[in-house]
Amino acid sequence: MNISKIKGLKYPDEYFIRFFYKKKLHQSEKLSILELGCSNGNNLMLASSYCHDVIGVDLDKNLISNAMENYKLSKFSNFYNFYHMDMMKYCQLNRDVNSEVLVLANSVYYISKNHFIELLRNIKNNYIIKKNSLIFLRFRNLNDYRNGFGERIDEASFILNTNDENGLLCQFYDNETMLNILIKELNLRNFETMNINYDNIQNNEKFSCCDTVIWGQIN
């Protein structure tokens, strides 16, 4: 497919690419891969290219529309489905999805810590994922420039007043807190943790963005 025809993000998250190949998903038999907060399906396109079945959920109607159009253009022969839905509701209302890979690439920092814990419990209790599933998760850590900008809601949680995300809730985590949550709620094990620090330019100003990626085995 001509990449210029893709609507929205053109490429997968670079760390999702690393996860995909390091976990040898390109050599695996057909898997079910679920992404909560899937945007236009840019990450899942990599999985679909290797004939895995994919499910994407996103709150933004336009992004889901873009995902459907992109996949039709790509003419993937495997199963794919995209839902315009709040990821919290999706995991609350659905049962027995039984995906084997859970992707939370750029979504969990837009909900509070309490809601995140509730999300994980619904994922486990409603069998959204299978036993011994893989997880890929990326979140904003405490060193991100946005931490402290806006109205404080809770510990490390703000309604942002930044130009790019004004009015949005953003929850920041230190690595230990996030690991403790994942170990308690989803039995995280065999995991890797990577800190990502990079500069971003907005309105001719440079900002320091700081994320953490965790991947491993859960449930």
C-alpha cells in the first residue's frame, strides 16, 4: 500500500516494533492482539502484516474511522475489528475476548490511577486476555515536562494546561509504582523496563519528554 494514503500515524511505535520482534511474534502462529487506545491502528498494522488477528479500541471516532479506512486499503486477509468505545467500558462490558497480546501503547496516562487499576481488574476478571499473555505498555514517568503543569487532581495527576493537551487529565508514574500495580493486578513477570527520554519541538520551543516502556508476561 502507498504509505501516503495512510490516514494518521504512518508507523508503529518504535518500541512496539522492538517488542514485536524480540518476542518473536513474527514467527508465532496466528495470535489475537488487542490494543486499548489504538489510534488509527498504526501499531496493529505490523501485527496484521504477519497475519495475526487484531482488535483495536479507541475513544476518538475519527481515529477509528481512519483505522477502518487504512485496513480496507491494506486489504489484510486476517480478522480485524475496531471499536469506537471508551476502553474502560469495553473491558467492563465484554467477556471472553481471550487475546494473547495486550497493547497499551499511549493510553493509560489519560486515566487516573484508580481507573487504571479498575481497567486491569476488568481485563483479568472478564477474560479479556488469556493465561500467560504478553503485555506491551508505555506510560509517562515523573520526569516528563508535563508533570506539574496545570491543576493538580491527585498525586502525580493533573488537568494539563499545555498547548498540545490543554484540558486533558494526565497521570504520571514512577517505575516502581507501575510495576507494583502490574505485579499485583496482572501477575506481571519476566518483564523488561526501558526509560525513554527525548526532546520534542512545539511552537519553536524544546521540551523534554520522558516515557517508560514495560513488556513482559501477565495473567
